[in-house]
Amino acid sequence: MITEKFYDVLKNEGVVSIISWGATEGPHVVNTWNSYLVVTDDERILIPAYAMNKTEKNVNQNNKIKIALGSREVLGYKDYQGTGFVINGTAKYLNSGSEFDMMKEKFSFLTRVLEITVISAKQML
């Protein structure tokens, strides 16, 4: 489901927007960086979380999540400069375990890990 083009985007810095929404509230957006995303062998996406308190509250009410990311440095469709992706998935927060420990070694600032199970990954450009 996750393509090589997606991995190429992750090799270049860019902003990642994470969109969550609670049971009764509208969308909430927080941002991180491409270089902070870690893709597991089974294609889950792990993101270090420091604050993201509203996102966590929303995920606890509604685990659906979207992320959008891109890079101008990666060729998109028809060799146009730049490409991006929208990921739809489900989310939960990890605060212990082997994946939490691995992420803590890479990103000492995290207090939790946002884990996204990818449902769809669509290239947009």
C-alpha cells in the first residue's frame, strides 16, 4: 500500500499535517516533520508525540485520522516537480513497549508515540 514514492518523500524534509476530530467537534490539525515519521515493516506509521494533547483526546473518542505530507524535491505524476500524499487510517497512542522504546531512542523529547494503521495512501500530485 505504501509506495516507494512515499518513502522518497520521507527522505526530504517537509511538513506533515495530522488531522483528527472528536465525537462532536470539527477537525483539529497539528504538524510535525517528514523526518519524524517511522514506517514499520507492516506499514504502520509511528510519530513521536510531545504535546498533541487535543489530538490524543480526539483519537480516544474517534480513532480515524488523516495525515498529509509532501516534498518539492520528489517528482510527481508526469514528472512534475513535487508530490504529496494523503493517508487515511486509524490511530492510537503508545506509552510503553518495544516500539515506544525504539522511538524514544530516536526522539528523546517524545512522551508518547502516535501509531497510525494505514487504510489508504493516495498520491495527490
